[in-house]
Amino acid sequence: MGCRDCCWDMTGCQERVKRGLTSFAWWYGQMVCNHPTPFIVLPILICTGLGCGIFAMDIEKDAETLFYPKGTQAIKDRTHLNELFPNLNNKTYSPFSQNTWPKFFRVVFEVRNSSQSIFSNKVIGEIQGFLRKIMDELKTKKQGLRWENVCARFQNTCVIAGGQYTMPDFIRQLRTKNVTYPVWVAPDGSRTDLSLNIAGPVTDKNGILLEAKLLLVSFILFEDPEWSDVAVEFTQKTTLKYVSMTYEGTDTLENELYLATKGDIWLFMFTLIACIAYAILSTMGGDMVSTRSLLAFVGVLAALFGILASIGFLSLCGLKYTNIVGITPYLVIGIGVDDMFLLMSSWSDTLSSTELTVSERVSTTLTVAGVGITVTSLTDFLAFLVGGSSIFFSVQIFCIYTGVAVLFVYLCHVTLFIACLSLHGRRVYSNRHCVTCRTAKSRNELKDKGRSIVCWFLCGGQIPMHARDDESMCEKLPRILLPIVIFHRSFRYLILVGFGVLVAVSIYGYAHLEQGLEFTDLVQEDSYYRENVFQLDKHFPDRIPVSFVIDGEVNYAAEAVQRQMKALLDNAKKDEFIDPTVEHCWLTKFLKSAFYTDSAHFFLDLEEFLKNHTAYVPDIRFAASDTARIVASRCSVITKPSTDKLAMSEMMQRMRKLAESGGFSVKVFAYHWSFLVLEGVLQILPNTLLTLGIAVAAMMVVCMVFLPHPFMVFLVTFNILMIISNIFAFMYFWGITLSIITMIHLVMSVGFSVDFSAHVCSAYLMSDAQFRHERAYDAITHAASPIFNGGVSSFVGVILLSFSGSYIFLTFFKIMVLVIVFGMLNAILFVPTVLSLIGPEPKLKPEELSDRNSSHPSFHLCHTHGSRVHSTAPHTSLISTPSAAVHPVNAETSLTHSHPSSPPVGFESSATPRMSVHFD
């Protein structure tokens, strides 16, 4: 079978599917129009009832759950590590032996006067007084716990990292010029890296520390029942004379993330008002009888009901809410407005057929636009469904909430809005005023009676008699102007050159796109967390202790094992990111100590060693009943200071490979709790590409069902990829990094990309013209207005987010702008140009096309709307028969009176003939 025959078979299958959908839509429209009350009351009651589920909302604020990938190696290693090494922070705290996120309150002190030192008498005295209040006066609100009740301990002393540098002994050593920087050898012989807690140093030529400008003090907690929150609250209320303070506690990030989006909820109220205003203004065509402004208001409210019901429903189902879901209303309200515009536009197409009853007009609207909004809702839902499979919990939650919201908004439109549309139709064809519902007189009648212009404008109206009599200039102008500009021959080739340049620019931008998410971007600009992290990154960059965990019993007394351990640590310290001067290993320290005698007394000597070096106790796990058997242990190295998370994640991979190749007879793995963060950095790009790939594949399947030509499926898919690549590239130019936040937006863009391009391709296939350029002209003529108004309505839905202080909302606004701009440009410029040059020939065989043209002298195409794909199949192509199509009006009239519940055979959705066009 030839390719052309395959395409015709596909077309036949598609036509049968559409006939079935059309018949159902016709029957459903009749039912809603004849019984509108339950379709108005029930959706309102159900949505309101489900919306009450918001009060049962459970908010997820844990940063690890939200922003780090699930089921990673680091999570598995942490779970196993907690089984091997219990938390001993209440007895023997060691920064090298932490299995999970630390609990803490930390504060950075910086001198206000740059000429002063942090260690001057007045300054250090003020800091000492502040720390004493923290330790002695603060207690939790619920349990009354003080610092001494919650602190981590070492040798029975609460651990305050950096606090020792405020003590008299250290100040005395500093005054006598016995302190070197950055490494200081204390009088007891211990080596201390002062750069971990002291910054802004001033030293002499011998490296003697004379003064410093900043001091970092960290209160380490064993448990944190709100003590760090109390400390943060106390510090916020405290102002010191000589030093400024930046600070954070255990839950600071989570609290600030929640506040960042909570504070911008008011923006949605203004967005809703803006959407209502645009919907009303853009539909103020016609007169006071035919105007659809109130109907547009109902359409926006229907979308709002759908959003409310979806959030309440999922809350009742126990699905947790996250701050990222705050984007959903802004996104879905735009989708809902687009659906509303399509339905109203299709209603306008029926105005020229004066013989139709109101119920038949409603049914016709559904047969044309109902299938369209079903397709678009399906594609958007599928895109979010794919996103729901992400390994990032926040992406999953957002996609589930948004996908369900799309479905609820769709249901509200095909019930509540359609019922209101039927009431609108009854009012219009009863010639009643849109506000008073009283019988109206035409504007000409009022003018003839000498009434004022205000009177005839606000009171006059009549039943519309022609297609699009009720449309405004916002709907008419794009359809008239855009085709004239686009289809000039020179301009078409200029378009192709322009898009070629855009591809080159996209390649450059994609090559330079950065990855990673800084949590400081997610909080408000004036957040105290943001200030503290900036201070830490600038003066106290991260240094990660990387542990090599020997998971299993080995004979540490054997020289071969000792050599393996030493070789492992030596190889690790050769890495460019590892500090070669620092090593924390019980085995190498023990073998060099005076406690070790020989291998025969290895475990007896080790027992004495640990009594005097308790810092290594958390790193050894003895057998339950035999202290001469070690079933697990760990040794650590530490990284150099760095803030480059991508480079650190690559270091993590190297350490893991090094651990696996260490030559031990048991499993060895590298671990630090920050590996959860670093794995997220590594997973962003591949997971984004995988999710987008699956989403694009799903869109291809949908296109294969509703676009019956392989070239069209290819063109839509290619257009999707082009739009996504453009978004990737311009993320770089707009200063947006690739992260899980932008990953959410990119998944969203797939559905919108399909919507933009597929509805032009569908309109092209439904054209009856015989030549490519004529079919492309027909497609853009009928699609220009919907694309334009849909893009504008989507833009109105997000414009106010540009005033948000939330990174999540601002990023969403930027990417939505990119989606709208590139989607519209591709749909109204690139796709029509390609179709006019190499588009497929008419889908019917030549003899069928000849017959069809003889019986259909005019071209009819269902109106489309919005930034989302809508079925543009003309009513005739779906349900007409050759015998009935010869006299469409007569056939319609006879069927209308004999079978009012059946779709009228041969009905034309528009009486507007195809324009005569001269191509340059």
C-alpha cells in the first residue's frame, strides 16, 4: 500500500472517530440546553463543597523532601549509615561523623567599623554578653528547654563551634602574638584551621594573626524542639552596637521558603480581576442584546470554580500542598479563559444560520469547539501526567495539582459554562437586553426616535443576523491583518532566515546554560536567611568532610588492610578538590600513636586509644558481643573551600569510584549528607531531558490520532522541539538556571507548544483549497485571531507575577513569556510559511476533491481560539453526506424540524466565503 493510501486510511479512521465525538457532542448539547438548571447548580455546589477541602490542606515545607531527588544513592547510603552508626551527638560530637542534616543555630558577627577588630575589648565583650544570653536565658515555648538541654556534647561539654575564640585563653594568645593564620598550633599541640570561623584577617609577614573582621559562631544541637527558632527570634529583636549579625537556624530555610510565596497570594486576586477585565473588554462586540461580556465573566468564574475544586479535592485525598503549587492558579486560569474564548467564538459562527434553534446552536458549538477543548485539555493533562513521574517530589506535586485542575476546569466549562451559554442564547434570540432582560429595540429605532447616543448605545440591540456580529475588534483585526503581512513572498523567505538565526542563537544559549538551584533565590530578597548565606559563601565557603565507610568485617590488624586504607586516603587527597593536609581516620591515627604496640594486641591497644581519643568513637562499630571484631568503620578527608555545586558533585562521583576501586573484600562507599544536594544537581539535566522526551512522545501519539498526516505529526513535533530549545537558550540570556523550578515550567511548556502549532496544522488539513499556499492562507486566516487573543489572555494571566518577590513566581513569569512569544511566533510565522512551501497536498483524492469542490463552492472552517490547539474541523467535513450537501440550508431546515435532537446534515458553521487572494 502506498504512502498516499496509508494517509487516506488514517484520514478515514480519524473521520470515523470525529463523527462519533460529534454525535455525542450534539446529543450532550441538546440535553444541557433543554435542562440547564442542574448543569448550573450541581457544578457550583460540588465545586464549593470540594473547595472546602482546602481547610484540610497539609503543607509540605521540608526542603529535602521538596527539592532533592527521591530514591538516590545518597538516601540509601544514609539509611544504611544510620543502622551502622547511631547518633552519638549527645555524648561524642564530631563534625566528621554526621549521618544527616545538622541541627544548629549560627550567627556571623561583623564589625560595623572597619577600623576595629572583632577581638578588640569592646567588640569581643559585646559578643560574649550576647552569647551568654543565648545560653542562659533562652528556652523553648512549649517544653521550656534551655541550651544545655538540647546541645550536642563533646567530653561532657556543649559544643559551640567558634565560641572558643571568644574565651580569655584564646584572646590572651592573640594579644601575645602566638596565633598564626589560617592554621594555628595550640599550646597543647592540636592543629586548628581558624579560617573555618574567623575571616577578614590582618596578619604580619610571619603569618601572625593581629586582628579580624568577622567571627562565625555555631550552636550545635543534638535535638531541636524549636530552640533554634527561639534563638532566631531573639536575635531578630537584638541590635548590637559594635557588630552586625546575620543568622539562621535549623528550620530557617523551610520557614522562609513558605513565606516567599505566601506573601504573594494577593497577586492572584488582581490576576483574576485582570482576566475578567480582559475577557469582558475583548468580547464587547455587537450590541446590548448580542454582547457576550457577561458570558465571558461567567467563563472566568467557571475556571475559578475548577481551580478551587481541584485544590480542595486533592487536599481531601491527602496529597500535600507545596508552595510551588501557588503557580497553578495563574497557569490554569489562562487555560480556562482560552477554552471560554473558543466556545464563544464557535457560538459566533452559528449566528448567520437564522433557521437554527438555540439548542441546535449550542449543540453546534459543542460539536465544533467541544472536541477542540477536549483535545487541548487532554494534551495539557498528558504533559502534566508525564511530569508527575519525576523523581523530584515538588515537580510531582505541582504536575498532579495542575493536571487535575485542568480536568476540573474542563468539566466546569462543559457543564456550567455551556448551561450559561444556552441561557445566553435564549436571551439573545428573545431579543432581550443583557442587563435588564427586557425586550430591546434596535439602535436604529432608538436613533430614529431622537434618543441620545448614550441611550441607543446602552439600551439598543437586536437579534444578530450574520456570523461574528457579536465579535469585537480584538477578535476581527488579527484575522484581517496578519495574513496580509505574512504571505508576502519576500517576507516568507525572511521568516525562514530569521528562524535560522534563532536556531543558531539557541545553540549558543543552550551551550552556556548553567545548572543548579541556589536556595537564596527561593526566599524573599530581604530575608535574613539570604543575608546569612551570602556572608557564609563569601567568607566561610563550604568544606565537606567525605567519609569512606567500610561496610563489613575486615581484619584491621592485618598490614594488607592497613595499607589499603592508607592508599585509599592518599589517593583521595590527590584529588584537586580535597585538602591534602587534613585527614580524620581512627586507623591511621591509632597506628601512629603510642598506644599501638603490635598486631597481636591490636584490639586491646585500640580500646585504650579510644578512651583517650573519644572523637573517633562514632567512627567504629564493634560486634554486639565481641569488642575484638569491627563490623563497620569510617575514615574521612575534607574538601577545599568551594561554592561550585556542579564541580563538587563531580568530585562526589570521583570519590565514589575511588571507594569502589579500593580493593577491600567488603563494600566501601563514600558519603556525606550534602551528597543529597549534589545528586540533585547531577540529576537535573538528565531528568529534565527524559521528562521532556516522554512528554513530546506522548504529544506525538495525540497528534497521530487527531492530525491524520505524517508530515503534520513531524511538523508539530519539530515545532515543539524548536520552541523548547528556544526557551532553553533564552533562559541563559535572561539569567535563569536549569533547576527543578525551571524543570516544572519546561514540562508545562510542552503542552502549550502543542497547542500553538497543532491547531494551525489542523486548520490547514481541513481547508478545501487545492494549492499549498491557499491552504496555508486559509489556516492562518482562521487561526490568527485565536492565537493572538489566546496569547494575550495567557499573558494577562501572568503579567502581575512580574511584581512578585518570589523567585518561583518570577521564573514562572519569565518562562511563560518565552512560551507565549515563541509559541505565537512559530504558530503564525514559521508553521504557515513551511506549510505554504512544502505542505502536504489536499487530503482527498483528486476525484473526491473535484466532487467536493463542486458541491461546496465556499470554504468553511470552524473557528479556533486561544494559545491551545483546538479541533478546527468544519461541521460539514464531520457529518455531511454528499446528497445532503448540495442544498445545505434546505437539508438543515428539513432535519431541524423532523429530528431536532440530531445534528443537521450539511450545516455550515460559517457563512463567510473564502477570500480571494493574490499571492506575490
